[in-house]
Amino acid sequence: MESKVSRRLSEGTAPEVCEHVYAPRLARDFPAVFAHLSDVNQAHLVMLSRAGLLPAADGATLAAALLRMEEEGAASVPLDPAIEDAYFNFEAHLMRIAGAHVGGCLHVARSRNDILSTMDRMRTRALVLDLLDAGREACAAALANAERYADVVMPGYTHLQPAQPITYGYWLLGVAESLARDLERLQAAQAVLQRCPLGAGALAGTSFGILPQESARLLGFGGAAPHALDAVASRDYALELMSAFTIAAVSASRVAQDFYVWCTHEFGLVDFPDSVAGTSSIMPQKKNPIVLESLKGKAGQLTGLLAGAMATVKGVNFTHTGDGNRETMRGFFESGDECVRIFKLLALVLRTGTPNAPAMLERARNDFCTATDLADALVRESGLSFREAHHVVGAVVRAAMDAKLAAHEITSVMVDEACVAEIGRAVNLGDAVVRRSLDPALTTAERRQGGGPAPELVRARVRELQRQLARVQDHAQTRRGALQAARATLKSEVRALAAGR
């Protein structure tokens, strides 16, 4: 049996290759790339006609055949793994419709290499726009509740131990800051996606008088790729974006971990509606945080996909290869799809999580997270060095714990006793100052410097980030509009070509 795609190959493709390489790839890729492949073929046809590289009658026949294939859809194309990949199967069906000679003329001045690179960039730019939308939704959810809960005092934690009082809104604002950086990384990686590889051929361009800028225009790119070899060899933008996906996933996992702890009965600081929970097959009392577990698990998956892609491409020659440009991109698109899900799930939990405000305040009043504020008061009011104040308050906390007292029950007498023991004299700080220093609502409101949790600072920063999100939305809408306009132009020109105009 001869090869179905090459007269250089004297034997047909081995059944094992069809079963384990081409068939799975076709099943996975053909539905995903069909629309992009249709657009690439149509743009190349219009360009060839405009460049005078195709007879008018052949151009009209091809245009009509391509429009018919597009209308009938991917399901109408019989897939044969012995014909290898998506492009050859598409071309085989085109040749059945337009005729072998005319159908075969469309491949002049191009290669599967530049076609594949072009489709990868087209798929990626659409994916990035979806990610910007999903990430913006998650950030907007965090900002809305940051403003709503800017006054809800809670303990802040370091090492999962009570540290200093903050507010739930302040914590949510921190999450929003992280998400805003995720969006910045996604936007920054888009520049290379504006360059169209079509025309690069296999790796060395072509001697035909093509019009690469015309192909780029019809496909919504900002211009043609400047170097043919680099255009087909490189998928570094995918590795850069996968890094951004993975960073976003890891950040989301850390947010989920906080929620995972806070929604336990032992903490009881945040609750989620039943609609985002699961239950047990045996224990009727269970309300399990399945969304949080999913978010944490996906971070591991994306980390693995990034490591796999890096390992796959590291030993690949700087040119087009199947491992470098197919296997790597397989993990890339899976990673991107998972990142969209992460953003959407994160938006859900950020939107629906409800703080237990009384429990948060009680925990902050009782668990000594205001100790630093008492030390600061000793510095301001009594002239102690901070290290002296640190030792004094540490002794006060130890004494209160031994006496089974909560933080808000500390008195000025206890402070003076610790001062005598630590620095040899009383400071007479006074009960009013001590009580104020140990009130988490008051001390939180006073932290107005260094990006602190004072509610007015939180709300001001929320408004700044909301304006930033509006710019992200405008950018995504502008890019979508430009791509839609380019595609509409492409379709109009293909229809005109089919009509002989």
C-alpha cells in the first residue's frame, strides 16, 4: 500500500502510527481548528488571487468550495488518519469538491508549518481574550466584596497564627491586586500574537511573489512575522503564557487554601452557600468545600503541564518539529482552558463567600493580634525603643495567657508590672490608652500608611482597580471588535471571489 500523502514514501502509514499518533490527534484537533483552518485557507486564496498567482476561474472554484466546506462544518469532512493531520484531511476533502488539480493549487507558496503556526496564534489570541474576560470577572467579584466588607474586622495571619488585625475587605483587596497582575501578564504576552506567520513557508519563506501583509490583514493580525524560521520554530509565547496561567493557578490555590481553613467548624470565619458545596455518601452532616478543593488541585495540574512543556521543548532543534510545536501546544491549550475554569470558579467563591463578622471580631479581640499596636503605643506614649516595647508586651501576653485572660482584658497595671520586670520602671500608660491599643476596630482604622487596612484606603484602592478593570474590558472589546471586522472583510472578499467579481 502506498502512502496517501507522499510519493517519496513507498509504504502506507503503519496501523500503530495511525492508531496512536494521527487518529487521536485528528479527533482532538480537527474540531478545534476547523474554523481557523477555513479562515487561513480563505485568506491565502484571496491573497494568491490578488497577487496574480492563481487563474481567476480557479480562484472562483476554490472560493465556492471553501465556502461550502465552511457551511457544512467540520462534521462533514471524513477523517482518515492515514492522511495524517487536520490540514491534509481538509485538503483532501477540498480536492474532492473542487477537483484534484484546482484543489491542489491552493497549497502554492505555503507549508503546513506556517499554517500550523498561524492557527496556533489565532487560537491563542482568542484564548487570551477569554482569559481576560474570566480573570476580570474574578477580580471584579473580589473588588465588589472588598468594598462591601471593608469594615469587617478579622485577624490577619502569618504562619497561620494570629498576627495583626485587618479587615475581610482588605484581604479581598489583596486578592484583587494579585488578579490584576495576572491580567497584566496576559496583556503583556499579546504583542507576538499580532504577527502573522503565514508566508513563512516551511522555514525559508518562498520565491513566489506573495503579499504577506495582505494575509495578515485578512486574518486580523497587525502585520507579518519578520523572520520565517523564527515564525515556524518558536512557541515561546506559549511558554510565557503557560507561566502566567500557572502563576494565576497557584495564586488561586492559595486563596482557596485560606477559604478552606476559614470555612471549617474550627475556624468558622467564612461560610459558603450550599450551591457551591458537596456532601458525603455516608455522613449526612457533611458540607464539603468541593470548589475549593478543585481550585487547589488545578494548580498542581497546571504546574505539571508547564513543566512538561518546558521539558518537551528544551532539547528540540530551532526549527519546526512535531514535539516542539505539536506536543508542547497540546499542553498549552489544555492549560489555558483550565485557567479559564480557575478564574470562573474563583469568581464564584469570591462572590458567594460570606464573612461571619461577629466571629471575626471576637477572634481579633481575643487572640492577641493587637499586641503590636500595644507595643507601638509604648513607643509613642512612653518613649521606649521598639525592642524594649516588644519585650514588655511579650511579657504581658505571657502573663495574660497564664491567667486565662483574653487580649482585650489586659490592663495598664499588667503593662506596668511587665515594664518594671523588663526595663526597671513603670510607664503609667493608662487604661484608656491600653484599651484603645487593644481594640482591633480602632487600630485597623488607624493603619493608613504603607498600604494598610484602613477602610477608606481600601475603598479608594478599590475604585482605582475598578478603573483599571474597565481599561482591560475596553482593550478586550476593542481586540474582539477588530478581529470580527477583519473576519467580516475576509468573508466578503471570499464571497466576491466565488462570484467572479
